[in-house]
Amino acid sequence: MTPNPAKNERIDVRASAPVKLLLQEAARACHKNVSEFLLDAGVTAAAQTLADRRQFVLDEAQWQAFQTALDRPVQHKPRLKKLLGESGVLD
């Protein structure tokens, strides 16, 4: 069993009174304190959010279509080139 790393970092969260009460009630229902409840829920949500960006699963037909798209020669796209050459909102 791998030991848990020390919890020495702090995350501060502000919430309205009704949200705080809701979180306290949910934590009690899970037999956890609010910190444990928020940390577990946050880690689960973070893992789910990042999963689609780190790994995607394809069946054989989808994999072949993906490989075909990757192997296609580069196509000249003048409108895309023009768009990317223009100043944007963040420039």
C-alpha cells in the first residue's frame, strides 16, 4: 500500500451560507468532514475533466479513420491562414 503524501497545502474557498449548509449536509451524509468531502469531490471532478484531454478510446474503425486523417497530406487552407494572420482579441 502506498502511503498518502502529507497534506501541507491549503485551498481556501468562499461560499454563501446556503451553499455551506448544503456542503455540510452532504459531507455528513458521507460520514466525512467538509474538507474531506470537498477534496474527494474536487479530485474526482478534476480527474474526469482531464480524462478526455489525456486519453481517448476508439474502436477499430474509428482508429483506422483517425490514422487515415493523420496520414493525409497537408492541405492548403488560405482562409485559415488569413484568419490566423489577423490580430485577435487577446493580441
